[in-house]
Amino acid sequence: MQTFQTLGLAPDIFKAISAMGFEIPTPVQAKAIPQLLASDQDLIAYAQTGTGKTAAFSLPIIQKLNMEDGRIQALVLCPTRELCIQTSNEIKKFIQFMPNVSIVSVYGGDAKEKQLRSLKSGAHIVVGTPGRVHDFIRSRQLNFSAVRWLVLDEADEMLSMGFKDDLDAILSTTPNEKQTLLFSATMPSEMQTIVRTYMRNPIEINAGTQNVSAENIKHLYSVVKATDKYAALKRILDVNPDIYGIVFCRTRMDTKEIADKLIEDDYSADALHGDLSQPQREHVMKRFRAKQLQVLVATDVAARGLDINNLSHVIHYYLPDQLETYIHRSGRTGRAGKSGVSVAIITGRDKQKIQAIEKSAGIKIAQKDIPTGSEICEKRLLHFVDNIHQIEVEEAQIAPYMLEMENRLKDISKEEIVKRLAFVEFNQFLNYYRNAIDLNVGASSAKPIKERGEKGKRQERTAFSRFFINLGQRHQLDPGKLIKLLNKEMEGSGFEIGKIEILRNFSFFEIDSNYEQNVIKAFRDANWNGEPISVEVSKDKAPSSQSSGDRGDRGREREFRPRRDRDNKRSNTDSRNAAPSNFKKKKKSKFSNNFA
Ligand code: ADP
Ligand code: MG
């Protein structure tokens, strides 16, 4: 394996990158740095955003700068203001032990005078957007006659943002005798023209496909009806309470609409699209960067300037028309060894597109069901419990109320309090997802949890029979798996499933009474991982056959049931207020109140 020591970097540079915590060069760095240190040949490198391109091109340049010459020796062009700032900040860190090297960045949306003053006081390296650099060339305020290196960073992005004319103008004014370095994730045809016109015998290095095919990105798609897309999106967010992701839309209208709905539904979300002013954009990006927002709804164009690539999820609310766009989007997750998920919410007719992307990108996009209401409820309950486990309580805030609270709860055991807290929280989800239908197109006919609440409504609903099954958490059973098992054994014959209770050693479930005999018959010869399954009608809310080890569970389930009924009668607001505020506050997730 290559290390930075073996790449041939000068001591001051090596010291800087070590201080920055760089240990192992990224693939594009390992390929480009030795090449650029050794040769003046032009270079094309295929690499995605976030693969360490800045170091790949700037370290050799810094090392080869002529410190006797005060003129501009390197010009780096980046697509957006944000990328300019990010890139020049990164280069400033590389030169932290080289006080004589100077760098200036120039971009639109900021006063020209200030940038010109900085340029006048001298710059070896200029990082700029094509628009502003071209402006300065036209007004003869920037002179690139001494430029030895021209870097086109994220070249495909610059072209897709319409900078072709600016690039042409800039490229034709810089001296012929220079080294041109082009970095890009893709090679659109427009770029081939640039390469042919302005580059000489470039050497190509390829570190470009690693993101999209990276093992740490899981590519998924779910098929729903067009009218269920938003509901499906919500479920994906709900089942991933710690999500940090971008939802990609096609138009600014979609972007606005979806973001507005999410905000209304109390998600930690906002929109990024072309209608925002620069300060508005920056405000949103700042909040997202600081993780004050968990979900950003964005168009591809608006997301381009965003230097955030450490997402947990990329959600394609609409699939893009271009393969490159899919690669760009997905490449924002699965970084730095962390795993990431790219999920497309599609309708049936988009399946062909999925296949086309799989084929041309050489990846597998797996079908995954949108989670059922009960799967989400379970996930959220466990997440809540984990949060209680990890939370750091701000003592000073809670201290004044402790005595009274303890007093009021003194007749309840600790275990019971924890259980009730979790239950209060869980109940909101259950309420929200009560009657939640299966959103998956082509899903089997059984519907997940039909939770019944108020007495009045209950009478109109299906009469259920309650069944005991000899499988529980110990057998890795969960509500989702039980529903699947029921569908499998009963071949999805259109029955309705009621309440499901998964206990440690066994479980209960309810099925439309008309199907009582079908259930018994269906499970007669069924087995679970080789173990015979036993299913019986449970008339007395308790299994007729039970081992002594199960008694504890039964006790617990008896305590649970009446409270669920009582809680269901309370309004959501009540139960939400009942949740302790200190738990909400320190929680990483902002999704705790989604279900009001
Ligand atoms: P790109 O320009 O390809 O989008 P950057 O050069 O901005 O990527 O690098 C992305 C992030 O990765 C930066 O925070 C950078 O400091 C970090 N980084 C780059 N190279 C390495 C490395 N070899 N080891 C650790 N971190 C790195
Ligand atoms: Mg970059």
C-alpha cells in the first residue's frame, strides 16, 4: 500500500498533511501526485466529489512553485462559490508551514474590489469560478501570462452549469506553455471538445468509478404508486431516525412542495433550489452542514454547490434522466469507509430506468419494500430506548423538578417507569401508523397492523380472533417477519391482520375471525428455521400450553394491554406532552414529534 512518505512530497507539505490527519493517499492522490511531481504532461483524472482531488492537484503544484516569481503561477477553476471557498481553505491548510506561498480566491456574489485588493498584494495560486475569472480577464485586472498550471476542477459540473464560453475565453488567454489538469467524474461530449482543443497528449488516470460501485454504498429502489410517493418518503425517514440525507427532486416546484410538506409534518427538513437568494441558500446550507437539518430537499443544480458528502442517505424522489446525475447523487454517501444508502422511490414504469442504470454503471440496485407501519413502530421504540440509554441529562435543568416527580412516581418501579415512557412514545407511532396500508406495488394482499382505537370505531371493524404462536423475539421474530410468515403460509388470501404482540418466547396476533380455520390449517405443517410452528386460537388471552419460562412474559403482556387502550383514548398532543422534554432536547434526532 502506498503512503504519503513514498509519494515524494517535501517535508513542509508532509508535515501539513500529517497535521491534517491524512495517512493514506486516496486512489486519485496515489495516482496523480507522483505523476504530477515527475512530469509536465497534461492530465485527465476521473474522480468523484469527495475523493481528495484538492490534494491530488495542489500538493505537486505547491511543491513545484517558483518562490522567486511573485506572479500568478496556478489557476484553479471550480464550478461554484462554495467549492472555491472550500478548495482554497483546503490549500491554505496544505501551505500552513510555507508562509511565503500565497493564495487568493475570486468568485461571484462578493465585492470585486476586495478580491482585487487581495490579488494586488500578490498571489501564487488563484482559485476562482469561471464567471468571475473571465470578468477580471475582460477588465484586464487579472493577468495570467505567467500561469504554469491550469486546473479544471469538477470540469463536467462547470460545463453543465453553462460555463463553456467562460472556459473557452479563459483557456484561450492563458499561455500555451502550461500544464493543464482536468478533474471530472464523467466525460460528457462537450468536455471532449475542450480536451481536444486545449489539452496536449493528456495522460488519463482513473479513480472515478470507486464511489458509485463502492461496497459501502447500498443501492436500493422501492416501487410505489405515484400518489404514495410522499407517504413512502415519510416512512423511509421514519424508519431511519438518525438520517442525514438529501432528497433529490427534478424541479424547484417539486422541491418546494415536498420540503413544505415535510416541514409541516414536523420533519427536520428544508429546501435548496434556484429560487432562493444567495443569503437564503447559505443559511440553508449552513444549517444542513451543522446538522441542524437532517434532510435537505434539493434539485440537482442547487445541490451542486454543496460540499457535503458524508450523507447517510441519498433519496431519489425522482430518478434523474442521466446516468451521470445518478452517480453524482449517490457519490455523496458511503464516504470515508462509512456505509451509505442510495434509495430510489419509483413507480412501476421506472423499472426500466433502474435496469439501465444498473447496466451502464455496473452496479446492482436491489428492490426493497417500503417498511410497514409495524416495522417502523418497532424500530422507533428500540431507538427511543437506546436514546434513553445514551442520553446525557442536563442536571441543572431538571434538578428543581426532580423531587416532586420522584414523589409522584414513588409507587411505580424503575422498570415500570422506563416501560411506560417508552410506551408513551411508541403509542404515537402506533396511532399514526394505525390502518397504515402496505405501500409497495405488487405487495401481497394482507395488510399490516390494523390497530383499533376508540370503542365506537371498533364496532364497525372486523371481528378478530386472537392466536398464540410459539415464536417470539428469541426466535428473531418481529412484526414484519410475522406478517411475512402469515402471508407465506396463508398465501395472501385477503385476510386482515389485527394487533400483533411479540413477546420473548412466544407471540400473539389477530386475524379476521372468518379466517380462523384457515389459520389453523395453514400452520399445521409449518416450520420456522426447521422448528415446528404451533399456532392455536387463544380464547383467554393466554397460551394454553406454556413452559414455566414464559410466565414472566405473560405477566408483562397483561400489564401492557390495558394501558395501551387507555393511552389510545388520549389525544396525541397529550401523549406528546407527556414525553419528558429533557429526552427530546438532547436527542440527536429531530423526528420525535412527527406524529402529532
Ligand atoms: P474533492 O475535491 O475530490 O471533492 P476534497 O479534496 O475536498 O475532495 O477532499 C474531501 C475531504 O477529504 C476533505 O475534508 C479532505 O481534507 C479529506 N481528505 C482528502 N484526502 C485525504 C486523505 N488522504 N486522508 C484523509 N482525508 C483526506
Ligand atoms: Mg474539490
